[in-house]
Amino acid sequence: MDLVIRGTRVVDGSAGPSYRADVGLRDGRIAEIRRDPGAPPLTGARVLDAHGLALAPGFIDMHAHSDLALLRDPDHSAKAAQGVTLEVLGQDGLSYAPVDDATLAAVRTAINGWNGGGPDDDRVDFDWRTVGEYLDRVDRQGTAVNAAYLIPQGTVRMLAMGWEDRPAGPADLDRMRQLVAEGLEQGAVGMSSGLTYTPGMYASDAELTELCRVVARYGGYYCPHHRSYGAGALAAYAEMVGLTREAGCALHLAHATMNFGVNKDRAPELLALLDEALDAGADITLDTYPYTPGCTTLVAMLPSWAGEGGPEAVLARLRDEATAERIRHHLEETGSDGCHGVPIAWDTVEISGVNEPAFADHVGRTIEETAAARGESPWTTARRLLIGDRLGPTILQHVGHEENVRAIMRHRVHTGGSDGILQGAKLHPRAYGTFPHYLGHYARELGILSLEETVAHLASRPAARLRLPDRGLVREGYRADLVLFDPDTVAAGSTFERPRTLPASIPHVLIDGRFVIEDGRRTDVLAGRSVRRTPVG
């Protein structure tokens, strides 16, 4: 063996009982699992004493925003140190492929708050335009963890139709179908949408259904950030279930939460809706992060009509007094579609990051707090920030409910996804803490799930959704993407006060049998590569 992991507690990802064993690795694969205590111990070039540690399949982050972070930060301890060995990128309908030059420029501005990469950010060479070229870049460069990619429907719409709020015509639909098919042929695992983000939210159900038919033909799945997590959330979930069933497409619900006051204690209604569809034969999974606040950009709160035409058009509307007042009315009084149909509560909107140093004093304070300190209205503060920081501010939005979080994570099709935005001075702790927080807080401390169940949620269920035949389980012949942790002490180190603190008690992480994390420290190994769609059949 190249490496023998001796005396470990194997939590194999099946949700079955854990067991004691020696595990031998050879050529990047799990070569042998020896459970018989009476048998001679496995031998190898190196032996790692793993008594007191649990061995699990590497965790799969089903909702990651590391599209640029993977390329510009070879360390990427934010995810590697959590035991994550694969991230699914291209989320929420907006990412950097497929694009042309004009679309790329618009996307870089639009999601600068998620990923950096704005017009003045030269840390990444954008030397790709297609999905295949982006994945080739990952392979050529090598990364800290593996990466799969979803075709971003909003970017596809932008490339085919611009930033226009209008129905897709026959030629538009043909072009979008072609772009989705090309991305799937080049290795994408499915398609994402951000249906509270422009321009993807301009798509009708009929348009989305047609694109989902293409996804289904290639064996991929549809991953929507759907139209509302607030007012009308249940109807929005039902809409996604209905259109994917019509298209014959697998559905994976992104960050499947029930937020805002209107949805307190309503998770059972969502789960009943999903159970009914599952029992009728629907193919559905979902992911969540184990925290109550959300994280996105401040500009995402605006009504969809304000986003038509792209970032420069948004800024022009914000500068115009009459139009800005109309935006305020939608935000504060009627509830904008960008804010999930709920009138915005400025005391729940905390600035977590800005691009311009002049606005750094806003970070860590709610819009309401800053407005009170300045003696101005919250909308005046928000508007000044959006214009001055060129739509760059990121926010924490404190609108979740713990009882909903716990109920949803227990569900039979639940998986883990960090939704980790790595841009900004005050990150959401989910970026550095999601997976150890599941293991330490929700499994060990609260007993919401057993350790074995938790590992299945974080590894084998995601691998099954991605149709990966050799990941997600500790099995002979499977890839040696593995994590070793102390089940008695593993914990998230990240907090809202110190969000970039690494987890405790995850000493070793391996990808293809190579140590990415060794003795709790990041190595210089770049074993990550693209994980591309498995062809049907």
C-alpha cells in the first residue's frame, strides 16, 4: 500500500453502523479495507495511526461560490480544512461560462460582491469563454479541491438575449437550448437558476421547462434558487417541482430554506409538499447550510424591473430621484421580488463587505444602525452605498428560523451546501464552518442526526445526485477522497465575529490519496481537478 490508515473508525457514508478497520490506499484508490481484528495488519510505505479518529468519504459542497477563489487562491483552506473534497460551482444562475466578451464584463460587475473579479480585479486571468474551457483551466492549473460545474441559466439568457425583461422568442429559445446542450456536452453536471436575480428571473416557467428538457436529455439536474424564500415560498417550491416533472428533469433545490416572519414554523408544509412529489416518483434532492442568516448582495434586494439593462442601467436608475423613490416604495412598502415579496426590514440587513475603503465603516453594522448614526433614512444609506460602491456591497440578512433549519436537515433527500461567499470583510461563518458545524453542533451536541446519518448527508447523497460512481463512500475501488476527524471534538471555528477561523479537529484530508491537509495544516498539493458529467448509460 502507498498509505495505511490504521485503527480508524470508518463512517463509510452509507448511514449504516460505523466500524473499526485498517484502510489501505494505492494509486489514489481505496485498495483494501481490513475489518478482521484477528487478521495480520495491513502494511504499506507509510502507516498513519488513526486511533481516535473517524474516517469518512470527503464531503461534497453542493452549493459553492468558489468559481474564482479556486483559481486565484491555491491554499483554499476555507473549504479544504472542512474536509470538502468537491465543490459544485456555477450556482444561482450567474457565473463566468458560457460567455462572450460583453457578457463576461457584465457578469464580472454583477457578481463582484459574490466572488470579486470585478472590472478592476486582475487576480484572475479570464482566459476561457466556454464551460469546457473553464473546466480545462481548472485541470491545467490544479486546485485545492475538485470542482463540478452547473450551467448558469441567467448567464445563458444574458448571452442569448442581453439584460432584457421580455419573453424569449423562438430564436432566443433555440440559442439558449444550444448553449445549455453545449455546456452539458463539455462536462457540466446540470443547470442552475437565480430566480430572484436579474436577468435569470425574467424567464417564464415555459422557458425554464424547455431548458430543463435539454438538461434531462443529458442526464443532468436542475438546481434553482427559486422565485421566493419569503412571501409565496411554498408556491415557489411547488412551481419548481411542477416544471421539472413536466420536463422529466431531476430537481435539486438550492439552499432550501423557509425565511422571513411569514414562514416561521412552516418547514413541515414544505416537507409534506416534497414528500408527496417524491412518493409520486419525482426525482428531488435539496441542500441547506446549518445557520439562520442568509448572505447575498445588497443590489439583489431591488425589484427586478430596476435591473433591466444590467449594472450600468441600475446605477442610472439609482441616481435618478424619481426612479430611486419608486425603488424605495417597492422595497419598503410593497415588498420587491428581489426581497422575496416581503417589505424589507433594514434592521435585518447587515453589511458584510464593500469594495471601496471609504465605506469600510459600514461593515458589521445594519443599514438601520448606520442610518441612525448619520441621521438619515435607511434608504438614503442603502442608496448611497449602492452608488458609491458600484453595486458591490454584500450583506448578511437575518431572516431565518432555527426550527425550520433543523426540520429540513432531517429530511430523507437533504444534502449539505455551504453557499459560502468568500468575498468581503465580514464573511458569513458558513463559508468556513458548514461541514464541521453539522458534525459538531447538530450531530454530536444536539443529536438532530447521528454521525453516520450526517456523513451520508454530506458525502454519499451528494455523490448520488451527481451520478459519481466512485465517490461518496468508503469502499474498495473508490477514489481515496477522504477526511479524518475526531468525532468527540470536531467543531466549526468560524463565528460571526471571527468568520475566517478554521475548524477544530480535522487533522487530515486527502484527494486521490494525497494529503491536502496533513496534521491540521494545508500542504502544497493541488490534487483537485474538474469532475465532469457522466454520460447517460
